[in-house]
Amino acid sequence: MVLSITGMHRSGTSLVASWLNLCGLILDQGRVIPPLIGNKKGFFEDLDFVLLQEKSIMQQIPFSGGWKVTSSQELQFSKSETKIAKEIISLRQDQLDCDWGWKDPRTCLFLHQWKELIPDLKTIIVWRPCDQVVHSLIRRWTRKISRKLILDSICAIRVWNAYNYSALNYALCFPKDVIIVPLERLLSNDQAILDYVNDRFRLSLSHKSIQTVYEQEMLEQNPPGYLREICSLLGNKKIEDRLLSWSPI
């Protein structure tokens, strides 16, 4: 079984990936993105998947930085990228005689592509309220020296909408193969959610408390009030309601 872990950037996907890895899920073959400022515990991202998807986004949306996508239009791998994706999958399947997966927020934008290549693909989509994500992004992408924003709040909200809208559309197409989890509920119900994941996807992961890898200061949850109002005006409330309706717990 192959499991992809995805969701909008700064939504807790690294936390969930580190937790599932602790519970026994293989997520990489040794080539991973190292810890950086803003994610000191690491990203738990397999470089082969990240570089493929980042490059594909750059080819299709040149000024995206490889992740800033504001349109809900589905992205497509080119023929050469599809070949690389097949090679990555084949290599993992040859080397691993167990359940495995990968984590990358960008996967949200390519879920249909991966499903074509891995028909039995299962997916966990992690989401976090838009204003919390936007606040986290702005804090992360603010240069301490110049204080110049690399990413403004309106763009960040549109990126949040695009990622989560893509995730919802995919879930509607493959409801039996998708679990959508609100980060807040996972933090308080990790045992129940892992039991649900194991049962739904026929896994045998061993429960380890998510508190083992969780640090509250890594997930700032006190955004300024005006962000919630702006997010709502730009349509995120309807998306959040739809996401919440998919919660297993």
C-alpha cells in the first residue's frame, strides 16, 4: 500500500508525517530535505518527489517559486515528468517490501496524476484554518533584516484556497481512498484517528503519541483578527466547512 500525506503548506503536514513515520510508515529512502528555519524538526519530505513536483510547477507557473499556486486548475505532468514519476515509484516498490508513502504539500496539486500512476493510492489530507496558515506563512517569509514581505496575505489566502479546493475535488472523486483530517482534532484524538487510518486503509501502524513530536511553538495559532475577516471575504469559509464535513472524528 502507498500513502501520500499532503495539505496546504504550514498546515501541519510535517508534524503528521513525522508522527506516522514514528508509528512505522516508511517515508523516504534517505534523500530528504534537512531541517531549516521555520521547520527545525525537519520536513520529512522525500527529495525525489519534491524536486519533481517543484520543477513541474515552475514549468507551468514560472513565478510561483515552485509552490505559490493561486488557481484551482489541475496541474499536469509532462511526458518526461511522468516518466520520472514512474521511475520513482518503480524504485520504491523494488526496494521496499512493506507499506510506504511520501509527504509533500505540492502533491495536492497533482493527486489525479499520482492516482493514474498508482491506482491503489491512499491519501491523508491535513488542513488547518486559513487565517492560522496565512499568519504562519507571513511570519516565515518575512526577512528579519529588511522586514520586506516576500508573500502578502491576499496571495497566501488564494494559495490556501487553491490547495484545499484541489484536495476537496480529488476527495470527491475518490472518497474511499481519502481521509481529510483537521490538525486541531488530530492533536487531541491521535489514537482514534490512527485506528481509523489503520482500519480504512488496512494498515498496521503502531500508535505512538503525537505529543512526542509536537511542539506548540512550531504552530502559531494566534493570528490577528483581521485575517479571519479577509479570509472569509475571499471564500475560504465555505471551503473550511466542506473540509470539516469530511473529518473522521
